[in-house]
Amino acid sequence: MSVTATPQPPAAAREPVLARRIEAKLRAEIRGEVAFDRLTRGLYATDASIYQIMPLGVVIPRDGDDVEAAIAIARQQGVPVTARGGGTSQCGQTVNSGLIVDVSRHMRTIVGLDTAARRVRVQPGIVLDALNRELKRHGLFFPVDPSTASRATIGGMTANNSSGARSIRYGIMADNVAGIDAVLADGTRAWFGPVASGAVNGTAHDGAANARYRELVERVRAIAAREASEIEARIPKVQRNVGGYAIHTVRPDAPFNMAKLLVGSEGTLAFFDTIELELQPLPRAKALGVCHFPTFADAMRATEALVALDPVAVELVDRTMIELSREIAAFAPIMARYVRGEPGSLLLVEFTGDEPEPLVRKLDELDETMASLGFPNAVVKLTDPAQQSEMWEVRAAGLNIMTSMRGDAKPVSIVEDCAVPLNHLADYTERLNRIFAKYGTTGTFYAHASVGCLHVRPVLNMKAGEDVGKLRAIAEETFAVVREYGGAHSGEHGDGIVRSEFHEEMFGPRIVEAFREVKRAFDPDGVLNPGKIVDAPKMDDRELFRYGPRYAPLPLKTELDWSEWGGFAQAVEMCNNNGACRKDAGGAMCPSYRVTDDEHHVTRGRANGLRLALTGQLGPDGLTSQELYDALDLCVSCKACRRECPTGVDMARMKIEFLASYRAKQGIPLADLIVAGLPRMAYRLGALRRLANAPQRIPGLAQLLERTAGFTARRSLPSWHPRPFREPRTPATATTAAPNGEVVLFVDTFNRWFESDVARAAERVMRAAGHAVTFARARSGGARPLCCGRTYLSAGQLDHARAEASRTLDALLPYAERGVAIVGLEPSCLLTLRDEFLALLPGEAARTVAKRALLFEEWIARELDGGRWSPPLRPLGAKAVVHGHCHQKAFGAMPAVVRALRAVPGLEASVIDSSCCGMAGTFGYEAEHYDVSMRMAERDLLPAVRAAGPETLVVADGMSCKHQIAHGAERRAMHVAEVYAAALLRQPQDTE
């Protein structure tokens, strides 16, 4: 085995003057962004692997000219260049010590589309899902479908030779790439494409490129001819072999495609500028069978028989994945719908075709086959596309679900995607389990059973030296088994640092030396992504690990309870860097990334920044630094990541903890002080509230307020209601006189002082429903109304937030202990009782109140489902479009919103597919954030509202959401409580 020493940082990293000179050259010569600050470098030091290598700097090119300039400067200075797309590599392909060149922000255009030929040319930064959304309009799609399709770039997929669930039908990237326009390390540009027998007929950009291209063709042909017998003997014959360079695709005396050699080269041979892909027609119909097995071994033994039915995919979901999915809010309902009992494993078997009827028969055939194997009635048949999508969503999140395990021990990618012939799959997995048991651990299994390429991960603690020792032993023993079965040690996720070291055992010394010759032919000076595929470092060199030998959190007294994760640092470390937060469509995560496309402003980037700060890698004051504050500044605390991040990274809560430290050192801006103190100040303002509306009426006052307090003059501030909501002076209807008992209406600060009509509407509806409406009052601290403390949390004033929470908890606890529902109107306020109260005041009291806290629409849905709803409603005879508050989405309340609205006679309610409205409390009122706020709203929400007819109701429960809709679309949005109040046949009088 040939292994070089660990790569050292380039000279520029050791000499700041030289580093600054390179940065200056880059800034002078390229149009894109250049970043050499420590936080940005830290964000690009990791990918989804176990490794972390601090780069010299980061370049985000605008186009191919920028790429050429960056490579030229790096070559002149002896600095390596590593291309990066979504940064989701499992094996460390996109980390290195030189320049990281991120193509995902700007270089993502469809260059040309030929629907007749079913070909498309794209820039490398385009994301697969985005490409397929465009192709769908033409009835086409690109069929290589990795689970990371929402963030995986075509460039990265090409560099890794990616595949996916349906490779049994459509093959892998090498089977679907027609040509690549690339920049070589010496600056030459050439089109890598088909080569005819005996002649070089590829297209190149100029004479020099033609000569260089011809030279490369002849050299690789010579290597392939010389090593033909060795290639035949040593290269695995399984479909899923993506290790090393694809010299087995080069034909010395026959036509071949030079692009195939670049596919899977991990950016070590050339930098891709455009990629030509072969497309497929979209299937018109699909059917999915969810096959249940009592044990994992049963599923493995059945796979061959199921593949014989000619499915498009056969994907494994093991017991660990089933159990973890049931604990994740986004996936638990899906598992409840489609998984029966307690299976040991599932196989998802998909069929496609032009018509649905034959596919129904295929599912019947699947059922019969399962019965013949000894598993009768073990198939859940899904023919509805929405149901299929839900089940596939769980499978696609497999990696993230597996790494949602709490604690330091996690499933680790080292033998992640070995591939063996299908007839050996059951024996292979049995032997793997014995290897894991030998080293005192277990493994997780999921993914591509159809092609013998399971994603297998032993559970290890990469912070512990003992487990790091097991890493190598497990890898070596597993790879030996794979070779014994004629399999490939790299079946999907490439080589990177993890597997490159083991190429000599897999392919033999002659093939590895041939790989080196290919590398030298393309990149003699080692400029492009050195240390991958050839001359790699040791895969278990802890100096290259994210959790290296000196990794340790700095001492920190936290304000919130993080014991569920083992501490704040451990909660931050739940981010596995797989980048699910980088999706740009569907769901709500991550709204700031969707409008900036900036790694700083995505959940993954923020989590990495916090991890670096918490461990001293941003300096002793990293946690209170301006650079970290800037990275967290655009986090709108939507909590979408709390639900949609499969590992449960709750950046909104993490930002609260960060702000507590930051504000304690840096102070609190005037605008934050004003808003944070609103619950206490509002009660004392009295008649002065009328004066507070003056900025809307007096010319120039809004501009003055912008200069002094930072509130934008381009948006009107909320107006104080002329008749604030006040609890009735007389007691509510006696509980015994109310047929449906008592209910507490928790009126928050915003619906009390600004949106008072909503609170009145809710009270009317509750009384009409036969409830005695009670208003909890503070048992200490005077007559001031209760408050959840949300405004103080947002400002980082956790002492004040805890005081408000304690006061409110004390008032609500007696009701909760009696089983009385506590119903709130403003999602961010009511859900604070279910979320932040548990971290501010951990204990039984907070848990008891949280269990009884319901949003108004959740309470309505509960009453409807429980058969307790009695007041008749009149038909509204209208449609309604609904914008969900981010926290409603994060806590799974949107089905209750729809359930409640659709119970109103004649009301057709549909939910707008949108992320955050952009207001996020005060965020959209702040001058520095106004433009970002509007960009968030204009992505989906405002266009959808404008498209709704004038007779259509616009429904939004969040006060800030309603203000954004009024400001940006000039439409009034109603709260669900107002919709119900309008539909009541009998209108009870207000109790004020």
C-alpha cells in the first residue's frame, strides 16, 4: 500500500503576507466573491464526512472566466484548488488546504436544452431538483436520483459518479453524462466527449486545446492498452463501482467517451465548466409496494426474488431507521400511515410505466411473490402519488435520520457504500454484522438493495481514540470481505480521503500506478484537489478529523437547558453537514438561504460557525464576535429547521443562547430594547398609546425613527388598537353552567394591544361552542397581563424572559393540572409555552402546561374530532388561501388549520406553499433587514396572495404575517378565529 504523509498547509497558509497577496490578486481579477476570513474558511473546512481541513481561502466564481483566473493564480502560487458544489460529500472530497471554489451560488444555469435529442447542457452548480423542475415542463427528467437531490449539484454528482435509488433501471452518472467542457490545471479548456476509433475527433476551443486534448487521449489510450489484462482481472464487474479513475472505459482501438474518464475523478483531473446530460421521459405512472419483513436477514434473502420482478427500485429501510423516523416530528405521521406493526425491515419496491393499471397488477404480483417467500399480506400498496412521495421522503432522509441519534456515538461513513453482487448480499450483510459485533458496536443499514449497495455505517464515537482505532480495523476487514465477493469498496459516494488509501488492496499496484499516470498526464503539478484517488493521506489521521485529538468545547454557562443533547455543544454537533437546509423549494427551511444562496445564512453554516466558536476555533471570543453575529443575523427564528432538519438542529433556540452571550458583552440596540420591553411598557402607556401611532400620521417622523431606532420608514409600524382587549370585569360563565366546561384563553401582548378584534372573535367562538372562557391572571406581580416572554427571548434578555415565563407558568399551572385547555392565538407566543418554557424552566410544571397548550385552530380541530362542536355555522361560500406561520409549520399545526377551515360550510381552503413571510417579529420592520424581508415574501407568498381573487379569503394567524401581506399585497388577512366568528349563526356579545 502506498500512502503519503498527511498534506501540510501550503506556504501561503504559513505566510500571511503571501496569503494577502493571493487574496488581493483574486479580488482584482475575478468578478465573484473572495473570502479569506476565518469564519468563512471554517464553514468550508468541512463537508458531510468526518474530516475538517482549513482552506487558505474561498472563491465563489461568477462564471468560467473566474474559474480560469482562480486556477491560474493558484497555479502560480503553488496553492491547490478544490471544486465544491453542495458540500455533501461523504468521504472528504471537497475539503483541502488551498482554495475552495464554490460553484453552487452563481454557476447554475441551463446553457442549452434539446428536447428532441433529450440532451441538456448545464453549469456545474445547478441543483438536481432545480434542473428537474425545469425539465418537467417538457416531460423529461434527469434520472440519476441521489437522496440529496434537493441540494446536490450536477457538478458534484459528476465528480463523484453519483447514483441513486433507481440505478437498476437508469444506471449511474457515468451512464448518463454525454460530454464535459472543462478547464485543465494548465488553463487549457477542452470539450471532453466521444472519441472515434483510431482518431481524436473531440471538439476543443482552440488549436492549443486541440493539441492538449489529443495528447491526453493518446496517453490514456496507451495506459489502457498496456494494462488491459490487469484491468480485466482487477476492476470489479458490479454496476456500482466508482472507485479510482475509470480507465476501464477507455478503449484503445474502439470508440469511447473521454467524459467518462472525468466522471468520478473528484475534481482531480479537470474543473467542470458545463456538463451535457442525457435525459429520460418522465414516467406517466408509478406504484410503490412497502414490503414488511420480520427480520433484516429476511429482507436480504428476499431481495433477489423481488428484483426479478423488474422494478425500478428496491430500497431498504432497516429497523433502526424505522424507530428513529418515528421519533422525528416530520416523519412520525408518515410511518404511522404506511408501516404496520414492528417490522424488522422494509423494502420499498417501485414500478413505473405509461399506464396505472399494469402497475396495479405488478403490486399484486409483488404480493404473491412475498407470500411465496413466506410473508403473506406483508405489502402496503401505494398507488397515490402523494402517498408515494411521503414514503420516499423518509427514505431520502435516510442518512440524516440515522445521524439523528443523540450522543457522541453516531453512524460513521467508512464502509458506507460497498457494493457486492446481489447473490452475495445476504451473506455479506451477515458477515458485516459479525465484524461490527467483534468490535463492540452495531451498524445501520439502508438504501440500494436492488444493486447490492447498502449504505452501512458502524456506530462509533469519533471523539474517542479507542473508537478511532476500530475505524481502521472495521474498514480493512470489511473491504477484505468485499474483495472476496468480487465487489467494489466504493459503490456510490466516491473515494475522497476515506477510501483512496485502500485502492492498492482493491485494484493492485499496477492499476494504482496507472491511476497516478492519469493524474500526472492531466495535472502534473498537483494543482487540482490533491490527496484524493492517488497519493492520499491515511484515512484515520486524527489531525484531519472534524473532531481532532484536541477538540473540546470551551467552558460556557448556558442560559437554556440543553441536557436533552448532553449540552449546548452536543446540540450544535447534531448538524452532520449533509445540507438538507440548502433546499430551495418545498417546506420552509431555510428562508434566509433561499434569498441569499450564502453558506453563512443557512442552518448548516450557522451550526458550523457555532461549533467553531464553542471550541475556540474562532478565537477566545468567537462566541461573542461580530463575524458570528453577522452569520446568525439573518436567521429569522422560523424554527423550520426544528421540524425539517432530520437531525433536529433547532437554530432558533441556538440563536437565543448565542444572543444571551453576545448581548451580555456587546449591549442591546435601542430597537431591541423597545420591542423587548413591549409587554411591560404597553400596560403602562395608557393614553400615550395614541401618540405611539404618530409615525404613521406625521410627515418626517418615520424617517427620524429610522435614524434613531432603526425601524424602517418604508413600512408602517403596527397601530395600537383604539380599544385594547381587556378581560371581562365580571367572572366568566360558571363552569357548571357551560355544557362543554372551562377553557383558558391566553391573550398575548400582540392580540391584546394591536389585533384586539382577534381576541374578541376567539372569545365569542369559544362561548358559542359551550365553553366557560377563563382568563388566567398573575398570582404575583400586579395586574399586568401575562406574557410568554418571546420579545425578551428574541433580544437575548433571558433573565427577563425567564421572569415572564415564571409568572405565566405560575398562573397557568393550576388550570393545566385540572386538565383545562390553554388556548392561544399568536403562534409564536402560544408555542413558546410548548417549547422555550421547557428550556427556560425545565421541570414538571413546564411539561404540564406544555401538554395543555393549544393554538386556537388545534383546539377547534380537537373539538370537531371529539364530537363536541355544537354551534351551527353559516356557509361563507368562498375560497380561502392560507399562509402558515412558521411556528405553526414547525410544530405540525397546519393540518389543524386546514381541518378547522374546511369545517366551515362552503369554504374551500388551500395552503400556500411558502417559506417565511419575511417579517419574523421585528425583523421585517428593521431598516437593515427590510430588503431581505421583502425578498422572502416575494418568493412565494405575495405572488400567491396577489393571484387570489378578491372574493377569496386570505387567512394568516401571525400578526407579523398579516402585516407583511397587507404591506406587500394590499390584502387584509384574517385569523382563523375571525373566520369562525364571521361564520357563527348566533353572535354572542363581547364580555368587555
